[in-house]
Amino acid sequence: MPARRLHLVLDEDLGPALWVREQTAPGRSRALEELADLRRAAPPGLARALEEAPDRLRHRVRVPGREGTRRVPALPLEGTALTALVGAVTDRLQERFGDAFAEQVTTLIGEGAAARLDEDLIAMPDLVAATVLDLRALELVEQRHLRARAGERYGRPVMQWRAPQRDAPELLHALVDAHARAAFAAHLRQADPPAEDRLGVLWALADEGELHAELPVRRRLTAAFDAFVDSGRPGVQLTSTRSELVVRLFEPPLGTAWPLQTCLREADGAVHPVADLRAVGDLTAAGAAEASAAVLRLAPTVRGAAVDDTGTDWLLSTAEASAFLSHDTPALEEAGVTVLLPRDWTKQRTTLRPQEVEEDPSAERTGSAVGLGAMVSFRWRVAVGETELTEEEMEQIREAQSELVQLRGQWVRLDATTLRAAEKFLDAFGRRTREQPGARPPARPLPRPGPAPLEPAPLPVEVTGRAPWLEMFSLILSPEAADVDFGVAALTAGGRNGLARLLPGAEGPDPLPSPSTLQATLRPYQLEGLSWLWALDRQNLGGILADDMGLGKTMQVLALLCREREQDGGVGPTLLVCPMSVVGAWQREAATFAPHLAVHVHHGGSRLRDESFVAGAADLDLVITTYSLLSRDLGVLSAVPWHRLVFDEAQHVKTPGTQVTGAARSLHAPHQLALTGTPVENRLADLHSLMEVVNPGLLGSATTFEDRVASPIEDAGDETALRRLKLVTSPFILRRLKTDRSIIADLPEKIELTRVVNLTPEQAGLYEAIVEELKGQLAEADRSARRTLVVSAITRLKQVCNHPAHYLGDGSPLVREGQHRSGKLELVDDLLETAFAEGQKALLFTQFTAFGRLLVPYWEEKFASLGLSVPFLHGGVSKHDRDQMVAEFQEHRDRPGLMLLSLRAGGTGLTLTAANHVVHLDRWWNPAVENQATDRAFRIGQRRDVLVNKLVSAGSVEEKIDTVLGDKQALADLAVGPGEDWLATLEDDDLLNLLTLDEDGGERA
Amino acid sequence: MSITLRSRRGPIGVAWHAVALREAAEALLGTGRAGGGRADARAGRVQWLDVAAGLARGDVLDADGALYHARLELPVLRADERRDLLRVAHAHPELPARLASGEYPRDVETELARSALSLLPREASELTHDCSCLDWPGPCRHVAALVYVLVEAVDAEPVLLLQLRGLALEDLVAPPAETEDAAPRSEAFDATLTNPDLLAEVIGDGPAGIIASFYGSRGAPTGTPEPPTPQ
């Protein structure tokens, strides 16, 4: 049989193909056209591989020959036909070479030699090489080191498996495709059929299935496969689309060229310049270009900048760097690009620092033009960060018109907003002040004797001008001061009692000793309050004392009255306006702590309403009246030359347009003071309204205040507007909190106050009728009935003190035509409003369930806007409901809330620490029971201080028993026990003394 | 699927390079064909566009309901032209980023012109066309529609001009000076780490899951006979 040589070629059109050269004679050969002979003669493995092949070779492939290319008959080999043939050759060679197979084949390939398969059959070098590629292909498929691409074959879209290296020999790709296809087909047969494969990718990968994809989809498919395969590569995996883009700006290493780098951030946070990634091959050039392109698209400044030789980084001029920071950075950050700036390179804010303020020294002496009208010299320094600028530096910044300036050798990034704001403010300051604001450096201090300092510190420039305080405050609140950052470390001064001393950062008011005529020891913070009141007073300025409830605002006002009488003598009367319910409390405190003051209550039906009142008032120290009388008696009240007006519970005059507010504003006196426990800073319209009463005009008109200050703060959260408002109002508002232990270190954790409350005329009338009735009954009663009579009368008296509707039980409304019928309820309403304004909760105790039932609907309606429900815990509430009430009450600690409890129900192991106000609406006269109730709120875990109010009606049996119980000696003498039973044992005279209403207790109609 | 033009009226193409391409192509098309093509392009008749070396292709749906395969060809640069172009490009390191950002700098085109080179058609006759429709010799309105879709694509992505001329962004970057440092890129990868989401974006979750499980089943028994172990 003639020798046959097997060639494996890779044809451009057909792909891998086999052709056979048969030796016909020595030196002569021809290409085989029929396979039948070969198949018969071949070794069995090879014969099997050719089993499927047609006998006659109809295809032609081009092969290079001695006389140019020629076309020879060939067998195209696809898929399994290819792998079967190459596999058969491999098997044959392994049989021949055994263990030396690899070595032998390598040698053959190196020499380009053929291998004999059997006597007459020779595998030519291209076929020998294919055996090695085939083993490589098997290994690749085994390890799934495969790519796939969507291509086209004979005009038909197909999927092709490929070796991972794109430049691998085409025959390797063909072998990989054949093996991978078989492996994937097996995998696909085992897998669950997919729900949807609209492109037909799976069968196109496994078999000859058709791919349903137009050219652009095929490209995306190939790209997706590449991305999928590349995601399995360990190490840096960065693509411009999937990694976070970072732009890094550096300070100029030399001169003024600012390097700007395009970088990508790895998942672990490491940032690499794209130029470096591209250089080591971790990022394609297209990826690098895409990253830089994203920067170009988002940062218009960079488009015009000089590029460095990487093509991905730039060198910016100082002006460009500045424009980049101010204009491009926000757009980049918005698009999710991180902009990295040099370390510690935050924007430096420009601040205006007020310097020592000089008030006109003559003002304090002569008393002319004091307070808000006083002329003041203002001086401002301009600081960038912590650096106070010199004149040259100011000039340099103004000329640079750039966000980046070099200050004292360092590059500084200016905060453009505050810089412009400061410039604008100083311009307006120049226009509004009398002096031309010469920007002059302060006089250099005289050289001191001794060695001169080597380098004098640069002298900051100061902008100066003179204006009245009111003008200055108005400027600070005007739009021209918007965004101005006023330096907090303000160095202000001005006389002993100058307004400047009260500004933030200043030394504060001149401290005063406790007035000797005051019969009480002021706590340190009360002394501070007195000093503050005094400093305002000396300048005819009004103030708002807004201390928390229970801190003794009354005491501080009384101390002020004592102080001014000690100092000056011949001081005119003070008019105090308060709710009716606290008239008695004022009266009592004044009598207790400042008995030398002449106090008059302008109140009740018999009050003076004519000339005699005006004449008499001149000799008084304190006249107390109520808000309801303020507008009614305005004529006579405004005829008195008051020295001072004091508005207690000043929230009553916060609503503009009401009669009371109008009356309050129409009264005038050299000194005005408002007292309130409501936080005034949280309700800006209220603040304006209160300030109009005490310092008219300070905050401008209500409309401009709303536009320029209130709505920017409340609607837009404008921090600088809030700071400016605080700057202007802080001298005039003093507010101390019970919770602020640094200020009030000596305050007990629990404050217990007995609140003496006036009876209304209605209450007083009912009260007296009950006492009269009892008198008659006592005369006739025998010993056994007496006890019942007394206890029943006391119960009814207590009901009257609570509320007329409670006693009458007639279902009448608790408030009639806006007027309170009960002094207690009026006070409790004020108290609740103040507590709710701070998001606090209150517990209210009563021993009368019937009273509680009246209060629940009343408060639910009154506080409907807060969405409050009023739980009422009394003896009839089931265990389950009680637990639920307590849980709901305790849940939201920082929300307003109140709970009503009957004293009996309060005694059973409840924890209600969410509340920090406790009110005892009526008295049990048993300290143990009351304390136990109070301790519902005051327990371990309570964060805030608890304020306990025990309400007592003025002049009534309530107040009298309270006094008796407070007097330990009386307790001992009378053998007074807890509760009320002991009252029945008293003699008639003693009993009636105790029960009869004292004159000053009620307002008589 | 069809391509929607951004331009609703007036000339198509905004950037200077898009205008230049359009003008060269319109010289080839003639006014009548141009108008028809513009209308077809705006009507979304071009189903897809593919740009490869020397060739832009797309399927265009005719009013008769048939799909025709339109082609527009622009010769790939010869080796010497390519060398000259790369010389110019390497002197402009920012060129890849500019092209990627949608900008083809005019000064680069001016420098290319000194070597009688251009990324754009140097004259209308450099463009040739072909279509599967019967309107022979054309240019037919399918080719015209393809032209306008191409113009708008090039407007946003001037990189396509580079691709038409047989180049990629990669080619424009000068190879690093010290080649010995550039270690051969490791092809090692762990098939189990692959992220099927990348595939799922194109072929859907089901098929992607099966392919991913195939990659994850490395070394499992498969339909392929065990390879002989070379010693």
C-alpha cells in the first residue's frame, strides 16, 4: 500500500480540514479524492473517527505548493469530527511513545517533523501540532477557561466558544469550541430548562441552535461575555463604568500649576490614577479615556486646561483651579464623582470680628441717648479662618477674585459665600455709619524697652464707623448681613453697664451684691439675673426673663425693686400685669420677702378707677393687676407715670391684634420687663411680639422680621440668620434651664412649689355661701351629726376651689366666653402650654374622679392641635387598660403629653417617668400619699428635673391648712394628723376661722 | 427595536465633525434622496446601526414592510496612513479623552490634513454604499436613512469615526517607553468568581444562571472523554 500523509489545514472559508497526499511513485504524489481506501487501511481508532465522513471529498482547500497555491480535495472537520480525528491521532502516538509521548511530540514539533502512525500512514507536522493543541483545549475546557462570542458563519448568527487568549492559534479556538460545545450540551441536558432564552444563546452554545440576535445585539452579547469572564480574574478589576471615579487636585509642587488627576477607586477604597492603571494593563486605554472623558463632560473648566503627557491628567492655572473648585466640583459630586483635595483643605470661612466697642462715655453720665439710641464706635476685623487680615492681604483677596489665595505662604481655599457676605456687610456698614469707614490699621503700640522682636506680627486692618445701637442691630438683621459669619470671640466692652457688655462673648453685666432689704438669700443664678436686669435698667432697655418654671422669676423681680430703692430712692411705682390666678402669689411673695414695699392689688369690683388711683399710685412701689383689667382700665392705668411695666406670663401678650396685646403696647414706661417660662427662641413671631412690648422697634416691623429673619430660619433652616438673630437678641433675653446643671449647680433635683391661686368671683361667692350655710347648721347640729357636716362642707369647699362646675355638677362649660371660672384651671392651662411648648409631659392628680371627667374632654379639645388624648387613670380602669395607658404615655418621651390620675389609683406601683411636671390639683393633706404620687414621675431613670406644683386657693381652707401643716409647732400643739378628720374635732370658732374666706382671696364682682 | 433621532427638525448633527460627515454624505446622496432619508431616519425606520472597520451597517424597514440591509463604506487607512495618523495622535495625549467625551478637536484634523489625512471622508467619492433593495445603483433611501443615523451617532461619539477608519482608542495611546516593565497580563482566572449579573443584563437571568453554573462546574464529569494525561 502506498504511503499516505495526513495534513490538517485551517482554510479561510472552510475552517479546519483534512487532506491526504498519497505517494504514487518515488518522488511523485497526488491528493486523495476518495476516503474509502484510507478508512479500510487505517488503524481502528482512526477508522472510527472517519466513519461518518463521505467517501468522496467534494470540498477543495487552498494549499501552498512549489508552483504557487493549488486547490486540493479536502474533508472539512467541524466539532466532534475534528476532535475525534485529532483524538485518534493522539491515542495512536501515545501507544507508540508511551511515557515519552510529551517529550517526543515536543521534539517533533520543534523540528517540524512528521510522525508515523503506522507503516503507511504519516501524520504531517500540522497534525502532530494539533494533538498538543487538542490537549491544551481539553484542559481549558476542563478548567472552564473559556470565552464565547457571538459571530457569524455562512451569514448566520452563531455562538462560538473560544480560548481565553484572543491571539491564540485559530485551530486551538476551533478545538476549544468543539470540546466546550460538547461539555456545555451535557451540562444543559442536566440543568433545569430556563424559563426564557429569547436570544437562543443556550442552544447556540450547545448545539447548532440559531442565535436570534442582530449585529448590535451580538456585539453587546460578546462584550457581556467578556465582562462576565473577566470578572473571574483575580486582582485589580477596574473598568471606567463600574468603578468609582475620583478626581484628585494637588497643590502646585512648584509655581502655580495645579495637577489634577483622573483616578478610579477600587472596591477596597484604594485610589489609583488611571494613567498608572493603563500603564500596567489593569485598565484599557479606552477605559482610561472614558474616565477622563467623564471628567471633561462634568467639568467645563478642565476642557480648556493644559493636559499633561498622560492625556488623562491636567495642569490647572490658579484661576482655573479656583473656578474648578467653585463651579465644577458641585457638578462632579452631584454625578457621584469624588473630588479629593489636598489634606486638611476645608473651605476657610471669612468672619467679621467686632472689636472693643466704645460707647459714648457721656451717655451714662448725662442719661441722654442711652440704650439703643447711644452712639457707638464699631470696629471690625476681617479674618479668614484664624488669620486676621492685613490691609495688603485684603487688597490681594479682592484683586484675585479667586477662591484660592496664598496667605502667609500657604494656599488657602476661601469660602466664597462668607467672603462676599463680609464685603457686602462692610459696604453697607460704611454707608450707614456717620464716619467714613477709613480702613486704617490700628496704631502700632509704642516700642517697649528691651530687645525688639525680630519680626513684628502683621497688623490686622480694622474697619471703623459710628452709629447708634439700633442702627447697628437693624443692619445686622438686614439682608445686607445675610451669610455674614460674626466671629464668636467678640471682644466687646463699654462702660460698667454698657449694652456691649451683654453681647455674646463679652464679659457680662457688672456683678451686684444681694440687696440688703430683701429678706431672702438669692441663689447665685438669681444674683446673675438681678445683675442682668440692673444693667438693662440702667440703660432704659427692656428685657425678657425666660427662666424655666420654678427658678424664681418673681424673686428676681422683687430683688430688682429692692435694689433700685436702696440705690436711688424716690423711685416711681412698678405696674405688674399677670393672670388673675397668680395675683395672690405675687402679693404673698412680696409680703414675705420684701415687706417694706408698698404693694397694692388693682383688682376686684371695689377697685379705684378715678383720679384718686393716679394720685395714690405715686406713693406705691408695686401695683398688681390682671390682663383682663389691662384693657378695661387702660384709661386710668395709662394716666400713671409708671417707672416700670412688668408682664408676668407674658405669653398673654404674644398675639398681635388682640385687645390685651394692644393695651400692653400702648402703655409706656422707661423700663419694661417680660417674664415667661415658654422658650421664646422656638417661636419667632412670638419673640418679635414680646420684644415689641419690651423694646419696641428693635426687631423691625412684623412683616420685615417675618421676611428677613423668621421665615429663613423656620422654613429654610438658615443657620446664619439664626446666629444674627441671637447676636441681636441675646443682650435682651435671659433664659436658664432647670436641666442646665453647669449654671444651676445648687438646685435640688425635685422642686416643690405651693402655687397660691386666686379664686374667681364666682368661686368666692359659692365658697362663702357654703361657709354661711355650715354656720347655721353647726348651731343646730348635735355632736354625732357634726362630724358629717364638717367633712361634707370641706369636701364641697374643695370642689368649689377646683371649679364651680365641679361643685355645681350642672354640666356648665369650664370656660365661659373666654373667661376662666376657676383660678386653678387658668394656672394649669398656662403651665401645660409652657410644658408642651418644650415637648414635656405632665401628671395631674386629683382626689375627685368627677372633676377628672370634666377635665378630660376640656383638655382634649383645647390641645386638639397637638393630637393629644388625655388618659384618665382612676380606680375603675381595668388592669389591662391601665397597663396600656402607662405604656403609651411612656413611649414618646420628647412629645407633649398629660395624664390625669386619681390619687387613689396613683398608689399602685406605676412608673410614669416620662413626665417631669406633677400637678396636685387639690390637696390630700397627707404628705406620704402625695409624695408617693409625686414619685410616679420622680424615679431612678428620670433624666430631667421634676417640678411639683401643689395648687392651693388663696385665702381658702386649702391655704390655711397648708400653712398649719407647714408649721411644725402648730402640728405639735394641735395634734394635727394627716387627712381632714381632725378638723371635725376643732371648736366652732377655730373651725370657722379656718374655713372662712379671707378678704384678699377672691375677686369680688 | 429602532433608532430614534434626537433631532426633530432642521439639520441633523451639531458638532463640526458631524456636520462635515453629513455634508460629504449629502454630496453623495443628492437633495432628493437626502430628504427621503432624513424623513425615514426621523420616522425611526433604521432598526440598528453597527460601525466596524471601513463599514457602517444597519437594517432599514421600508414602507413596503421589507427589511433591507444598507451599508456605507469608508476605506480603512493604509498602513502608512495609519502610521502618520498615530504620529499626530501621540503628539496629542488628550485626544482619546476628548474623543470619548464627544469632542473631536479641530486642530487634530488640521494637522492630519497636512499629511493629506482625515478621519472624515476626504471627498464624497471616498464613500461607497450598498443595499439589499432593488434600487440599483442607488444610493437608495435606505442608505440615506442610514447616513443620518450614522451622523447623529458620530455627533455624540466621534470615536466611531476612528473605528470606521480601522482604529481603536487603544491605538491612540503611545506605548509606554520602557516595555520591559509591562509584565505580560496574567490570564489566570477563577471561573467560580464570575459575576452572572453581567451576562444577565443582555440574555436574562435564566440563561445567565445556567451559563454561570457551567463555569462553576469546573472539573465535573462532562460529555467530553477524559483527556490522556501527558507525562
